[in-house]
Amino acid sequence: MHRGLRAVTLLAVFIASTGCLGPRFARCPGEGGRPWLEVESEHFTLRTDLSIEEARKAASYLEQTRIALLSAAWPSAAQRQMARVTVYVLAESSDFESLFPRRVSGFFSLQGHEPLIVLHGPPKTWEQRFSRRSEASSSTLKHELTHHLSTYVLLRQPRWRSEGLAQFLETLRLSEDGRTAILGTPHLRASLYMKRVLDLSQRGLLRDREWSMQRVLTWDDRPLDAYADWELLTLYSGNWLLVHWLYNTQPESFAQYQARLAQGRAPALVQPEVLPEL
């Protein structure tokens, strides 16, 4: 789907620092680390040890991605007042990988009313194509930013909807001029994995206690470390499949479901009302 996007005005202030603007886990220049910069745009405070040029690109990309996601998913919220997001970007992916679990490629955190996103690498690496033969790609930034933006729209949301929508929107693709976006491109990794899982299930090689769509729907809030790799992949992929299917085949019911969540209704009560087929 293509939607028009309004132009984004960036007024960024670049502050070179010999101090430590980075998070506590980063090395300050006095400890042998690189100098950190602070870049302020309309909706973000970017703190990074990227070069000034890459930091400028990152700030611009943050603003473009934000308005693209809002225009595609929640156009009525585009003018809504939201908290400024602090974004930390570690220039070296190896620094990030040495600090966080291997399953983590970036993350969103909300402490009180202070949203935080942590990423790594220059902005061109935030978008990963699924294959050389396809323009389809996924984006850690879009995934984590979806988590942030959705907190202003939905007062309550089950985990399958939260993670499924984040994966659905992480494949959103901006045009080179930043004026349009393509929405709904299949998440190829999730699609291929679910094809394999469904095939095994149909052949009787997966039992219900090992996998079922009902388990995807009832995904609880246990920490990610509590799951085996295959189980976590199945849950994430199943979340994407469920949201992709609802968006494309049950758009009116899915919209009603989200509208009631936005009113603060309990997901367990809303689901049988508007999505009884689940």
C-alpha cells in the first residue's frame, strides 16, 4: 500500500563532546572510547559515537521513519503530542554484541514516561534485505519505533498483537525521496519459517504441546531467555502471520479489535466479541 507522507523539517543541533553523553555501558573518551555527539531533532535526542555525517543521516532517517509509520498505521495520531525519544546508537556493532544477548539486535524501553531505543551501526545497516533477489527488507528501527508509537494509540495490547504488528511494520519501505511508503510486504524470514512449521504440523511431526496457533495467541510475558530458540522463532513468526492475515483478510474486524483496545478494553474480552474465529 502507498500512502502520501508530509515533508519532515529537521532542526538539529550537533554537539561534539569530550565528556560521556553515551549510556552507562559505553566507554567514555577518557576510557579509550570515541567522542559522543548529541543530535536533537523535532522528536528525537540522538546520542552516538558515529561520525557527525553519519549522525546527521541517522537523525534524518529517524524522523522520516517516524512519520512513515504514523502515516501508514495511525494517521490520526500524527499530530499528537508525544514524549521525545532518546536514541543511543553504538557505531561499532561488535560493541553492542559484546554487551547484549545474541538474540537482541536493538531494543525499546519505557521507564516512566521516558522512552529509550538502543541501536548499533550506521543508519544504512538498520535496513536488512531478505535476499539479493528481492527489494523486501526488515528494519530493527521500524520494529522498535512501532513499539514506542503504539503505546500512544493502544492502552492495552496482548503480546501477539504487539510483536506481530512490529514485525508487520518493520517491512515498511520508504521511497528514496521519503514521500511515499510501501506497506504490507511479507516478512520473508517469518513466512518461510512458518511454512516449515505448518508443514511439520500437517504431517503430524509437531504435537499441540510443542506448537499451535493457540500458543501464539496466549504468548505470555515471560522473559525471552525462558524460551528455546526454535520456540521463540515460532512465536515471533506466528505473531507476524496472524497480524498479516488479519490485516489482509479481516481488516474491518481487526480495526474494531484495535479500536476497543484503544479504549482500554481487556484483550481477553474483546477478542471473542470481534474476532471469534481466533
